Amino acid sequence: SLADFVDKVNAHGAGWYIRDGVLYTKFLDCECSMVRNVPSLDSMTWCLCAEGYTEELFRHVFGRDVESELLQTIKTGHEFCLVAIRVK
């Protein structure tokens, strides 16, 4: 189940959670090699590839279509990147 999956990931300190059937994933470090060394960005435009990457990753993990939405990023001043994953 989705809850079991999140529990297993969180056992390693991920801090993921489910709210209203939506999985919220956190990235605690900038994973993008293109902007990792940039101190900050004015918009999330450069970070949108993370949205597509996350969608493809979870499509493979769950074996179903998913929709992802990038909600916040480290490079725009947040403590972590946050992506919402909706399993279809």
C-alpha cells in the first residue's frame, strides 16, 4: 500500500507524508546538477525538471500513471523541495 511504502521510506529519514490520498515527497538537498551550485533562484522554472523526473520515477515505482506538482524548492528559499504525487 502507499502508506506502507511511505513508512519504509521514512524509516530512512525522508519525511514523506500522505494527505487526502496525495503523497508529498521531500528532497532535502538540491538534486539538480544544473543549479546545485547557484545560491538562489527567483522562480521555480529551472526546477521544473524535478517535477517531470519525480513523475516518471513514481510512474515506474507504482506501475500506474501519476501526476506530480512541484510545490516549493530549496533554490527559491525553502528548507526543502516538496513535490505532490497523485496516483491515478
